[in-house]
Amino acid sequence: MDTILKSPVRSLLLGLLLVVPLLAFALPGAAAPDLGSGAFWSFAVRWLHIGAGILLVGLLWYVNLVLLPIMPRLPEEVRPGVAKILGPAVVLWMRWAGLAVAATGLLLAGLEGYLAQALSLGAIEGFAVARHAAIGLGIWLAILMIANLWLFIWPEQRIAVGLAGGEPDRRVLAARRALAGTRINLVLSLPMLFLMVAARHLL
């Protein structure tokens, strides 16, 4: 057990293995799930979507609420190492979690039959279904956040920590721009989450 818990990947795999007996024995009516049913696959994709979303938003909030605020309090000689090692690792996980969120979210909307309605913000049905407009706006906010992460924050961060060259002045500017991009995603995360949950539970 100690060997498993020393590795985050093995720990996650153990958690995944614990889901199997829950699915097979602990949940009422789940002893023999119909793997061919749309309901089962909607559930499975939703579960993956929520997991990827927790990872993405959790890291975003960690960066903005924990990591960046404590950086000025670290000894000056330590800060570059923290930024160069920890920053790219966090953004790496955020980037791929973002792609997983987008892929599973779009797949889920397709499985449940409202992908076109959501992407059009309900326009193709005359804005008659508020739920589709809300979930659609949530999807577009999430796509904007992921695009910001891949196309703006990540390139600027690479310059800021010296992984992509750049003069000292350019690196300072890149750090400011990466911070601004991260703050934009922090701002967008709350309305995005509100729309996703409201579309399911309020509309």
C-alpha cells in the first residue's frame, strides 16, 4: 500500500479500481449496468467531465488563491526556481484537463441530443429552451478559457520563466500578461460554473 500511495498516478488508479465494486454491488440497480444504453454512457462521460472540470478549476483556483499570492513572500533567490519548475507543471495539467473538459462536455451534449442547440445558444430553436442557451453560454465560456490557456497563458508563461528565450524586459512583460490571462480565467470560471449547474438544476 505504501508503494501505491507514494505515486499520485497509482493512487488515482486505486481510486478508479474502487469505483468498480461500487458500480457492481453498492449502487441500487447497478449490479448489471447496460453498457449499450445511452443513459449509461451519458453517466460515464458526465463523470469524466466532472472529474476533468474539478482538476482544471481546482488548479486555476490554486494558482490564483495560493501559489501567486505567496510568491512575493518567498525568499527572492527561491522564486525563479519555483516559477520555472512548478508553474509549467501546473499549466501542463491545466492544459490537458481543459482539453478533457472540452472533449467530454461536447461528447456529453451530443449523447444527450442538444449539442447543436447549445452551440447556437438556442438560436436554432428560436431561443425557446432557456436550458440550451445557458448550457451553450457555459460551453462557450469554457472554450474561451481553454483557448486562453493554450494560446495566450502558456506561450507567455514559457517566456516568463525562460523556457522560450526572451530578453529580461520581455520576460517581465510576459509574466504580467500570463498573470492577466490567468486572472481572466479566474473571473470566467464562476459564471461558467454557474451556467453549467443552473442549466441542469434551475432551468
